Amino acid sequence: MDAPRGHRNGYGKLRKLSLTSGTIEVKRPRVRGLEERFESAILPLFARRTQEVGQLLPELYLHGLSQGDFELALRGLLGAGAPLSLSSIARLRDKWIVEYNAWSTRRLDDRELVYAWADGIYIKAGLEKEKAALLVVIGAMSDGRKEILAIVPGYRESTASWTDVLRDRGLAVPVLLAADGHLGIWTAVAEIWPHTAEQRCWNHRILNVLNKLPKSAGTAHADPLRAHPSRSEETSRSIRQTLSRAVPRTPRRCSSAIWDRMVTFYDYPEAHWQHLRTTNVIESPFASVRLRTDAAKRYKKVANATALIWRVLMVTEKRFRKLNAPHLMTDVYAGERYEDGAPIEQRKKIAA
């Protein structure tokens, strides 16, 4: 029987380690007699903060805490020896930029993409004259898992910007794409993904209509618009009449073609309807970090803002839950057809 390799040889120098509960002093054990350098799985080399503290810093920075405020705000929580100097925060920011650049160039050929959501989130960096739109794409894979696929700065959601995003890095063609009514994204989709089904976001459509109504009339029309629509001609006519009374020009805009794109989700499993009707899959994580408010104005460059926003969203992505009924995703991916939320073959058997 071979003798165990290596032997303990005391401890290394005393060092400080920041936890969410405070800062402690620890010593790493030293091991001799090994061919390779000993690496502790509990306390890696040069680690001065836990992963939880590292995730806390970008969230606080994005929510409005400036670099100069970190020490005052967190010193009482993490202790006097916590590594929160301006230079350490700046190094973290530079590291996020490098990691974002690597992430944004990764290949996406191996994803089994079923559904996708796309939206443009606007930020205003301090020294930039023009508003930059972060073009965001989130996908749902055949196992029901959601993944952030793209966060790319673009110019005002133009067709050219969206074309570059959708064409880049071998992004697979989704079965269905949900987005708002911006022409830039749909012009790009028609060119690159001509066979992808289109789902217009109900929330964006409702807000567009209610914004044109007086406040006294808005409440009366909001509830029928927010209710799950039916694709029947009777219900369709009823909602269009509501829109017509609210906004006289609406009937022309809400043509049959647009209406069909708003109820595309009925051609997919009923368990997925709540995910597909809107772009809340994108709106929710962005709302949690207040990206539509003044939080992004602290950045001098759009590139710095993008890297930090990406870092926060990577933390948020770990808390994404799967779509309802994830087992049905493989059927949709394989091309099974649905009508009013049920498989067409199943409906034919019931009718027979």
C-alpha cells in the first residue's frame, strides 16, 4: 500500500478574509512533499473576500453607491480590515470588463434554443452625447432553462444593430420570438429568422394605448386589455371596439396582421402562455436593478456601464427559474404543433 503523499508543514501568514458577517483573520495550512502546488478548496490563494461579498459590490455600485462611498458604507459591516479601497474596487471593475468581453464573444452554436425574448434597454452615460440602447436577448432552452444570450450596446435599436446581434456567434434560430413593436427588431428578424413566429408584447401595447387616454378613462379600459384575450372573432371584435373608443386611430394600427402577432402564443403549450405574452422575462431582472432610472448616469462611458450591468445580470441569472412544464420544451423544439394550448393531434383524437 502506497504511503500518503505530502505532509503538513504549519501555516502560512495571517491574512484577513471578508465575509458577509464581518472580517476574520485566518491562516492557510501549508503542505510539503507534493509534486504540484497545494491549493485549498476552502480558501484559495490570494482570496480576500468570499464570493457573496464579491457579488454584493457590483449590486451596491449599480444601485447608486459610488466608489468613494464603499468604505464608509461597508466598513461597519465588514470590519476595519475589509479590502474595500478605491483601487480594489477599480480592479474589480477592470476585471468585469475583461470577463464581459470574453463572455460577449463566446460561441452559441450548441444551444437548443426554443423561445427568445428581445428588448432594448436605454442608458445614458455621463460623457456620451447619444443614448445607447443595450440590446438584450434571453433564450429558453429545450430543458426549460433560461439563459442571457446577448447584452450588446447598439444605437437606438436600429435594424443594423439588431441584425449584428442576431447574426453574431452562431445564435440558433428560435421557434418563437417575443418583443415589443419596434420596427428595428422585426425588420432584422424578417431578414435573419424568416421562419420564426412573432409574438408582440401585450404589456407594451397596453401602455401605448393607455398613455393616449385621459386618466379618468384609462382605468375603465385597462382591465379588459390586461385580461387574457381569446382568438375568437367575437372577442377580437370586442377588444378592437374598446381600443376604437379609447383611441380613434387604433383600428387602423391594430389590423388583423398585428392582432395575429399579438395572440401567437396560443399556438404553443398553455403552460407557457404566461411566459410568452410579454417581455417580462427581460423586464423583471432589469427592473430589480433599476436600470431604467438614474442608476446608469454615474458611468462616464457606455462600455463601463455595460460591463457592470452584465456582471449584475450574471448574478441575477443564477436565480432564474425554469419555464412552467419544462418537459414540453423538447416537444416544441422537435416541431410539435399546438392549437389553443393543446397538441393538434390530441385535439383531433378528442374530436373523433
